[in-house]
Amino acid sequence: MPVARPETSDSRIIAHVDMDCFYVQVEQRKQPHLRGQPTAVVQYNSWKGGGLIAVGYEARKDGVKRSMRGDEAKKVCPQIQLVQVPVARGKADLTIYRNAGSEVVSILARRGRCERASIDEVYLDLTEAAETMLKETPLESLESIDEEVLKSHVLGLSLNGNDEKEIVRQWLTRRDADHRDKLLACGAIIVAELRMQVLRETEFTCSAGIAHNKMLAKLASGMNKPAQQTIVTLASVKGLLEPLPIKKMKQLGGKLGSSLQTDLGVDTVGDLLQFSVEKLQDLYGSNTGTWLWNVARGISGDEVEGRLLPKSHGSGKTFPGVRALKTVAAVEKWLKELCEELSERLQLDLETNKRVAHTLTLHAHAYKSTDTDSHKKFPSKSCPLRYGAGKILEDSVNLFQAGLREFLGSYMNSADGGWGITNLSVTASKIVAVPSGTCSITKYFHGQDRFHASSEPSDEKFAPEDDNLSTSMTESHSASHQTEIGGEQPQITHDTSSFDQYETTCKDEASESCLTLKHHEPQPRLPEKERNINDGKRSYEQKRKATKEKGTSSILRFLQPTSCSSSNQEAKCLSSGVQEASGMESESLTESQNIRRTNSWRYNVDEIDQSVVEELPPELQEEVRTWLRPQKQVKANTEKRGSSIAHYFSPNKNEYTNPKKS
């Protein structure tokens, strides 16, 4: 739905830069022998020579059109060079063209606010640069003007067969020119410089339109191609728009444009001028009616968004004619390919640009061969996006099935056939920068107790001398996973007056992320006979110092739960410290500790999604799998194993699963 935005100023200088037959230029740069020859880029499929997706200007002169296929193009132009587009996952791979487009964007962005509209087109807001140029160098005082600037096409400028470049020079340097025209002249000089810079650095040519808003600049950029630029003055707007077919205007090529033609008899933009804003608002609503009235007069308040990166990622494929997908299994097969490509692009965007997408949308074109309502559109479906190829595929399949049910209606079964999919695509949108202060997966694992755990598995039996486990020896274990041993459980009093210092680790200055960890270890007052278990253990401070010097820490410290059970509406947690094999019994924590530990995080080991583990970095995958792998029990069936992930992460696991009787 178009949005009517008031024009903030008619003195803005907006440029639309459009690459000239970009795919062909990219291939010609890769294969220089193709320069100057009639060339076209074709789809990878070989049916009738493949469909043309880009046609060079040399081939166009010989009558080759994009609607043709390769075999037909060769009949029209026998010397044409057909270059196949790169292929990946059974479909066209446009990566080489996207990367080439990024080269161009990086150059254009040097002079003003830049909005990348597609692979091969960019909007520029040059208002500030033009104002600065006009203040520093009055145009009438320019001694020399670049040849490329003098080749500009100024709409509404009468040439009368005279020297075109000289007439353009006079227009650019007029003393009595309107301030807005002077800004346009400055914009033309800046755009010509940028286009030449693009040519020198990338070997690509481009065309441009310079106007006071995005709509007019877009219309002008395609008027004189290739490698030229067109200027739209305020005086020329009416003459530009009046004869223009209504369907050529942006956002009027679909239903709205058709409605204007059938309901109002509007065939050109000029035909809209006869309708008042009130009439258009009555017919199409306040917003759309106002927008239509503005369009007819060349008014547009759309701003150039400061965006160098695409605002969405998509992957799609067409299945024309007999290649239409007619079973759910066939659709799922192709969705797998599309989702893998989309996932790769999302991951690259996250790693390179620190951006995340939030919405997944499935689009499809379909037909029904057994129903008279075959023109009914396949509904697009959306849902929140989950990262990972497996999750994207799962959600895409669900979206497709929901759309198919709606498309077929309640009286048809998708398994009965009678339908076909001719186009299928998945899109990730609502892409935003990662919020400042969040860059780590650890934010999802914030239990109350965070501790250092081993990042290296050990096959040795747990002992106080084990370097890998000594730092977590005195950590409390969840009461819900405590082994029940008969007899009384006398209380052990813990000293809660001492707390470890805050440990702050700042990471990734570019994302301004900082993770602060608070670590607490209660020290139990053990009976005299039990204190000797600490004799062989290194000092705790030595272990912490060693860990800091190493500079790494394990993700497992964030996974350690403190599961709590509640009784009489009050949550109470039990703690288990280092226990002697001869029969040390578990004790409860003091009331003050219970209060601090009531919000601890729980997780059942059976609920761990292996696809989540596979998305972690390789070193973390190995670490997590090692800790999830149960250790070999010395005595089987002596005690019931815990069902929580905490059971597998406990350094005292063997003591709980195989307690020794005193």
C-alpha cells in the first residue's frame, strides 16, 4: 500500500544510479574477450538454450530481447555469446553479482547518504554535498567543466540543433538561475565525478537521474542509457509525467493501476490531473487518494534511507510448465535447497555486518487444475525467524502446508493432486543491527550461579588434584538431582559472608558488548574428619589466576543449573559440596541462600535439540557433546540416574550415581 508522505523540501538533490546491463558487465570483466561482442547471460537450464536474464547493448542493437530464449537469440544474432549464470544447489547463484554491486556502493557512498535499492541500483541524497559545493565555488565562476558533465541531458532545455554541450554549459553556469536549479547543477557535477570513479575502480559503467525526489530520479535514470545522466528540473516535471503510461509508475503496475484504468479510464499519469484530491480520497481512501494526487504532480516525500546493505534476503526458484512441483515431497526437497542458501546468507550477514533478521516469509505461485477458481493466489505466510538451516526448513514446510490448505480449501486434500507450484521462495526480512551489549549465546543461559568449568574432557577418575575440575569442586549441586541415602541428614552450616570479586570480561569492542559475571562460592564448615579432603587440592585463588592467564572459559559454566523444588509455596534449594566416598551426607543451604537461588534455570537433557548444538562453533560442539555423553558407571542400577542436564554437567556425577555405602 503506497504511503502519502509530504515533501519535506523541493530543494533536495536526489540521484538514482543504475548500472548498465550489470550481469553482462560483470561477465565481461571476468572474461575480457567478451567486451565489444554481443553478449547475453542465460539461466543454467538448457531447454531451448536457456532463458535470457541479461542482454548486452551490442546484442540489443541486433534485435535480441530478454523475453527470448538462447536458441531464438542465436537465430536473431548468430554471433551472440551466451554466458551461463553460475549455479549452486540446482539454481542460479547470484553471489558474484551481489559482490560486484557492493564494490559500486562503497564508492558511491563517499559523497552522500546512500541507499542500496537492489543488486545494481542505488539512491543518493547529495543535498548537503551540493549545498557545500555551491557555497565554496559559485557555478558562474567555474573556469572548466568536465566533459562528462557537459554530456548531461537536461529535461526541458531547448537545444534547437545547436552545440548541445555549450548549451548545457550555459545552463549550468547561469547567474540568474533559481537556487534549486543551481543545486541540481552541483548535483550533476558530483554524480558525473562518482560515475567516472566507479568506471576507473571497477570497470563498470552506470547511468543516473538527478532530481528533487526519489520518484523523479528513478524515472530519469533509465531515459538515456548507457553511461549517461539525466537532470529533471522543476519546470520539466509536468512534461515528463503527463504522457507516461500509468502502469510505468512505481506501485501502479498491479491492482491499483488496473483499477485506475478500468474504474476511472486513466491510461497516463496526465489523466490523473483531472481528478480532485477529494474525489480520489473518496474512491481509494484518504492515504492512497492523497498519494495518487501527489504522484500526478511529481510530489514525493520519500527519504533516502542510509542503508548500504540489503533490507531483506531471499532465495527462490521458478518451475514453469511441466516442471511444476505437484507433490509435497517435491516441494520439501526444493525448500531444503532454498533454506540452506538463505541460512548461509543470514549467517554471513550476522558475522560480517552484525545484523539479524526477525521474520521468515514463504511465497509461492500455484494453480489448481481441477477447480474453476484457478486464478486464486497462493497466500504468503510468515512467522518469526529461527536461525539455522534445519529450523528455517522446518518452519518453511509448516508455512507451505498452511498456505496450501488455504489455497485448496476445505474440500480438497493436498495428497489428491490437482495442484502445482510454479514459483517458490523464502525471504528473511525485518533485518536490524544486533543490539548493543548482546553478542554472546551466553545471555540465554543466565542461571543464578555461574562458574568456570572444564573446556577439556578428562578420562581420569575425579580427584581433588584434577586441574580441569578443581575450580568447580565446591559448587553446589541441585537438590532435585541429589542421591537419596538413608539415615539422618544433619545440617552443615555455610559461611555466606565472603563473596568472590566480580569478574568482568569485555569482548568485541565493535559491538560494544560486555559480559559481567558474578561468582559466589559458600564455604562449608566441615567436621574435622572431613577437612582432609582439601589437603590435596590447589588453592582456589591459584586456579582462578591460571584460568585468567589462559584467557578462555567454558560455555558449560553458563549451563550449570541450580534446580529448585518448592514446598509450602516457598522455593528451597539444597546444596552438595565435596563429599567423601565413605559416606558424607547432603545438607541444606541456609535460608539466605535459598532466597538468592529460587530463580535458577532448569533444563531436561531430553529436551536438548541436537540441531542447536550443531550450530555452535566446533570447539563448543565437542565440549558440549563430551559433557552430555554419560560416563561409564562402576556399578549399574545402584541409584536412579538424573534426568536433568545438570546430572551430566556435575563434576561429582560418579558420587551420585554410584554411592559407596559406609
